[in-house]
Amino acid sequence: MPLSKKNCPCQINPSLETISTPLAYEDCCQPYHNNIDKAEGVQAESAERLMRTRYSAFVLVKADYIVKTTVPAQQAFLDINAIESWAKETDWAGLEIVEHTPKLGKRHAQVEFKAYYNTEDGLQAHHELSSFVKVTDKTASENKERWYFLDPTVSMSVSQKQPCICGSGEKFKRCCGVYLAN
Ligand SMILES: [Zn+2]
Ligand SMILES: [Zn+2]
């Protein structure tokens, strides 16, 4: 069976016995993966959708997609080779969205999830709370908004009073700094 007809990786949830109507990859994450470089392409309409497409990108080793869906100011700090080898070495086993908080303040959202993987000791899960920011593309003729992942592991030397890395025009500490505190 071609990959496009198979169940999308993000549709596999080991904590559920069955999923009634799992989507095929071509009807789920593939359009997002294929359009990442196109300005007018399909873009994740919510933080949860972006989270799902990023999980599928890890399973299918699309490190480029992981980089390009991280907030632009952080992209240069990401190690694409490390992302790629981690994605390859992990025996991914499914995704469970625990909770999606679609609106936090003006432009943020959070998704709590479990990304499952197999190890010699059995099924394990990365249980994480990820934060996302909605960025307005001011170069577009009409205001286009796009969700990005905020990576808390990237250390950037930005002071609390500087303008935020997401380009919102607000101070970092009042904007993405809230979600990048570590
Ligand atoms: Zn999917
Ligand atoms: Zn921000």
C-alpha cells in the first residue's frame, strides 16, 4: 500500500483500543507536509493540527518540516541533523492529544500530548505540554496568520524587555517569554 493510503501516523493512539475512522495520510498530514514551502499552501489551522503534523513529520523523518514550523527566530538555532537522527532512531508508536487549549491570551495556544515509542522495556511516552504562537505575516496583502511551535529548549539571548521574537511588537516578557521561561 502506498504511504499516502496508509493511516496517518498521527491517527494511531495506543491508549485507545480502536479509532473508529482513522484518516489516511493523504487526507490528514500529507497536504501540510507537501505545502510547507508554498506561501499559499495548506497551513495548520490550529495548534493541535500543527502538533499532529509535526508528530507525523517526526515519524516520517521530515526534519525540514520540524524546522520550518518552529517560530522563525528560533530556526537558525535548531540542529536539523540531530532532529533527523533522533526521528530515525525512535521507534514511534502513536500520538495521544491529552488537551488542546486553543486560545491563551491574544496569540498563544498549548497542546498537552503523549508521543508514544517502543523500547526494549516496552511502550514509553514523551508526555509534554507544548506552546504555540500565531504569527501574522505582515508582508501578505491580506493579514495571514500562521501557527508556529515555540521551542523551550532553544536558548536565545533575548532580554525580558526586548521586543518579542515572534514579531508581535510586544515585550518578550509579556508575549512568548511567558512560554519560553526555563
Ligand atoms: Zn495526520
Ligand atoms: Zn511573542
